[in-house]
Amino acid sequence: MSFLSELKSRANVLQGLELGAQRDLMAGTEACEQACRTALVYLQDLCAQLNVIKPLAPAVYSLDGKAPFAASTALAQRNFRCDARRKMLRNAEVCDYIGVGWDLSPAAGPVATHTVSVNFPPDLARVTERLSVGQIAHERKEQRHPGTSKLLAYVFDYQTEARAFITLTPDHDTGAIAFRVTNVGGFGVLNARYAAAQVTNRLMDELAKKVVGQPSRFG
């Protein structure tokens, strides 16, 4: 074999690998787009139904892990909204993300101002993080000893209304969908990742069960 023939053989191998990689990218992109179409239709319909039902939020929400977020009042889930954004990828328009957001507010009575105080760094970090992840309106104050001015505690006056979210972000290169579920069943974030082919109505049913507090295999 001449040297030129050897180079041609190597070039053919590389071209074959490149074409295979391109086919894999195209397959991953199409799988993600199909999954996003399925999820968007499902979530839009789910939001419409839950806006009528206004289900109670599952579990007990608490900022400090001790006192319930809204005292003895359960939280209702209201004002479900679904949004989807698109972007350009490899000269094609694809799904950027799908988001669902809704309010967590007292099931009975108006939104009120409650107070929680903490005096240890781990408790302060926990409360601060939950206020942030819940997008909860609040004011932070310092409680000091009247004689020595020594810091005794941090006091948070907060409104008993929070937000919950679900975000689906496709990874078109790998053919997978990342789910970020925030403040469902308590303050916190659940991250899950599924192959695009797994994102079917059956999986979305499991996600919906989790939102309303039924036994779920999601995540």
C-alpha cells in the first residue's frame, strides 16, 4: 500500500467516525425534542387541572425544621403556570427549557407575617437557604442583649407565601432530560436525570403524583 493510500484509509476511518458522531447528535436532539413535546403538552394540561383542584401541598413545610411555615394552617398549591423557551442549536431551533411554577399559600385565611429566630450557624444557614429557595419575602433583624449588646439571635419576619418550581432542561448532545423539582413536599431541591426515551406520559404521571403528595416513583 502506498503512503497516499494509507492516508486515504485513515481519512476514511475518521470521516466514518465523524459521520457516526453526527448521527448520534441528531438522534439525541430528536429524542430530546420528542420528550419535550410530550412533557410540555402534559404539563400544560396538568396546570389547567390543578388550577381548578388547588391541591393541598404534601408534607409539612418549615423554615427551621421545627415550627410549621404557616403555623397550624395547611398550604394550598395555586396559580400553576407553564412556560417553554426555545434556542438555536447547530442551526436548528430546539427547546431550551420547560418551566412550571406555582404559589404555596395558606389554604385558609390570608397571607400573614410570622417570625422564626435562630442562634446557631447551622440553623441560620438552613433558614437562609430555605427563604431563598422558596422566594419568600422577609426581613432579617438582630436580637441583642439590652445591657451588653451581645448578639443573641437572628430574627426573620417572613410572609407565609412561597413558590414551587419544576424545570426540565434537555441535553441534546447526550439525549437526556434534567429535572429540577423545587419545594415539592417541603423546602428543598430534587435533581433527577432521565434518558429522553424515558420521558413519557407514564413518567410524567409519577411526577404529577409527587406534586399532589401521592406515592410516586419519580426521582
